Amino acid sequence: MISIKQINKKDIDLCHELDLNTISLWTKKQWASELKKEGIKVFGLLFENLVIGICVLQVVLDEAQINYFVINQKFRKKGFGTYLMRHSILQCKNLNIEKLFLEVSKSNLEAQKFYSSFDFSTVGVRRNYYRDGSDALLKEKILTTK
């Protein structure tokens, strides 16, 4: 059975463990800092009570940024990422968010294809954004029409 739960400060170890086993983006200290930020909403995707995915959203007024999105390697290409992204987009719509942003590595073609399937479009490039010196594509999804 799959479900989604709101993640909070007491779940830092869960977040850090999944991160270590996937993309190794943040240290435990960075996770603690992220979960303290204003406007942060963190959703954990559970499969049989095991956290297999996380989405970190930061809401600022009528915009949101996906600061982190990952699915455990063993569960990719099985619809779990789609399930978590749909939930995250729905939460944004419920909060009257007009635009949703994220960054993705220019070299991560699989992730780019995934985000494109949700109508994210490239609106900018952040040069030398990642530790390895690679560029990030800034993606945007329009959620509301004025």
C-alpha cells in the first residue's frame, strides 16, 4: 500500500538516509537547516511503511520551489515518482500557488523527461550550479491562469 505523509523535523534521519542511498545531495546538517526554513513542506512517499520518496517544497507567497525530489532507485519507473509529483502539484494548487520551479542537471536527461511530462518548461540556466561544475536548468510549471 502506498501513502504520503507530511515529514517534519523529527524525521531528519529518514530524509538523510534516503538521500545517502540515492543522490547524496545534502548532509544531515543541511537537512536540519532545510526543515527549519520558512514555508517548507516536505512529503514522504511510503510503500508498506518504508519511505521510498521525498519531495521538499518551499512556498513563498504565490510561488513554490521544489528544493528536493527523489525516489529510491529500486522503485523508479513504477509510477511512484508520478504519484508523488501529482500529490505535490495538487498541494501547490490547494495553496493557490501560481508557479512551481525546480532545478535539474542539464546532464540528467531522464529527470528532464520526467519533469517535461508534467509540463515543466526550461526558463533559464544556472551555470556551474552543481558541485561537479555542471549546469542546472531552471524549470517552471504554470499552475493557474489569471
